[in-house]
Amino acid sequence: MPRLRTPHIVIAVAVLLGAAVLFKDHLLPADPAAGLLTAEVRPASIEQTVIATGTLEAYRQVSVGAQVSGQVTRLYVNFGDEVKQGDLIAEIDSLPQQKALAVAKAQLASVKAQRAAQVAALKRSELAFTRQKNLLAENATSREAYESAEAELASVRAQIDALDAQIEQSQIQVSTAELNLGYTRITAPIDGTVVGVVVREGQTVNSAQSAPTIVKLAQLDRMTVRAEISEADVIKVQKGQPVYFSILGEPGKRYEASLRMVEPAPNSINTNDGGSSAAATGGTDSAIYYMGVFDVPNPDGRLRIAMTAQVSIVLASARDVPSVPVSALGRAGRDGFYMVQVLKDGKVEQRRVRIGLEDSINAQVLEGLEPGDQVVLGDAAAGSTTTMRMRSGPSMRL
């Protein structure tokens, strides 16, 4: 008999469990907090930024050129060399300049010799004039002889003045020839690194139209970043704002600086005529970008010319302020408040919240919530943790 009762007991227990589940699902009220995704109001750092793409340049770069024409007979530097101001970089065949200097010196010597001869003639003319003057006083000579001696003296003095002018001109020619001879020895105008070698030994350069570049020098201990800022964002940006960037090779390293300037016109204005017209700015259908410029130290030389920089210009920031995920915010009212759902004591209630700074993740809470409050992000059963937001006001309210 005990063995025959065991199946009946199992069936009875199963019936009781089914009845309990049915009672819980259909007769007891559902838990409003069940299945809700929430986030706690907690301190966070928020910053509002303008994103731009920049290019690194040397803080100072100089193209060292040749001011005289000729063959490059010697090149003393190579790509990557460090040079000091005054170091010899290259030499150009100086034979034509040496000959020109010799001719200029010979001309100067010739004019000086002519002047010396005229100085001797001046002495004779002065003596002759003095003698005629004394004789005329004693009526021992004619006035014609006296006037002839006076004119001769004036002529010699005029010739000496003319030769003095020629001497000065010849001295200028000698100085110019010496300068041109010095141009055949090309030296570094600044301390820097050779970042470009344009010519090679044996190559002939011609400076008739423009100074040909021999090498390019750059100071790399400080770099300049030129970042393209769209015309939609440039009105928010101004000199002195904090800025930071990273490079593609070190995306986790953050370089910080401050904005030195924002150029008043796009780069395209330098290649077109017409001032601020549409033609000068690239046309009405083209995107317009303005250059934001800032400098950053580069003591270890890790930053290089032409690297790409991912730039963030900080418009405003707040540290360790109460914040909520932006996905928790509902519609913004005309008064600037947002409606959020808060889970408290197992129940969901509506709150009016005033928001301050906001980035793509968090929003600063100025009023309506306290640290530790649980805001509702969404329903886990819906498969999403975000809500659609329709906002009528700006995203930043200070």
C-alpha cells in the first residue's frame, strides 16, 4: 500500500506548484521595477569640444637657397643632420665671382690713381693761380692770364670731385663683388635639422629668376599644429582655449596646448582673387574650413612633420559633477527642463531635471536629481538601452 501512494503524492505536488505560479502571474500585481535598466546619478567629468583634423608642421622652417648661379661643388650636410647657425652647408663654384671681384678692385685702383694725378695737377694749378694773382696786383700780368689760371684751378678741383664720386662707386662695386663671392659659401641661417636636400653635388643652380633652394632646415624642438575647423564650429572657437590632440601612432597619448590663433580667412583665399567672394573661398558648394593654430613642445622628437593630429578644442568643461547618461533624458520643455524617469522604492516616477554641460555620453545635472538616484534608461525586454530624444533647446546650458 505505501508503494501505491507515491505517484499520487507527486501528482498532488505538481498541481500545487502550477496553481501557485498561476496565482502569482494572474492574481498578484506585477513589480513595476522588473526588467528596467537603470543608471545611478554619480560624479563625472564632462567637456564640450569641437573636433578637428590637423597637420603637424615645424615651428620654424627655412628654405636655404643660393643667391648666385653656378655649379654646386661641395655639399656638407645630408638629410637629418643637425646644424648650428653659421655652419657651412654648401659651396658653389666661385671662379666667376673671384674674377668679378678682381675686375672691381682693378677699376677702383685705376680711379684712385687718376685722382692722385689730379691732386698733383691741383698743386700746380694752385701755384700758378697764386703767381698770377700776385702779378696782377703789381700790374705785371694781364687779366686774361689771371682768369685762365683761375679757370684751370677750378677745372682740376671739379675733376677731383668727379673722381671722388667714381671712387665711391667703384668701392660699392668691390663690396658687391665681395658679397657675391660670399654667397658662394652657403651657411645655415638658424639652428635646426636638415629636413630636405633639394640639390646634389655637381648640379648647376640658376638664380636669375628666383633663389633656388639648396636644403630645408627646420626647428623640431617645438611643433605647430594647423587644425581645420568647419565654418559651423569656428564661431564657438577663440584664442586661448585649451586644446589637446593625439596622433595615429599613439592614439592613447594626449598632447595638450592652448589655441594660439584662429585665422580670419580660409587657406583658399591665398590662391584666388576677389577678396571674400565665393570664388576666393572655394565656391558656395565647397566645405569651408578655417585654420586653428597652436604650438606644442617636442623635446623627444616623437612628433614629426606632416603627421595627422586628431584635435579636440575644449569649449567648456566641468569636473566631478553629478551626471546621468544622455539616454535617460526625455523631451526638453520650453523652460529648458527635461523629463526623466526615476526608480524609487520599487516605483517609477517622473522628474523635471535641468541639465548643464553635455557630451555624447553624459549630461551634467544642475537641478532635479541627487547623487545616488536611479534613473531609468529603458526596458531590457525591448533590447535597447537608449531612448529617442526630441529636444527643442540647445544641448549646452550654463
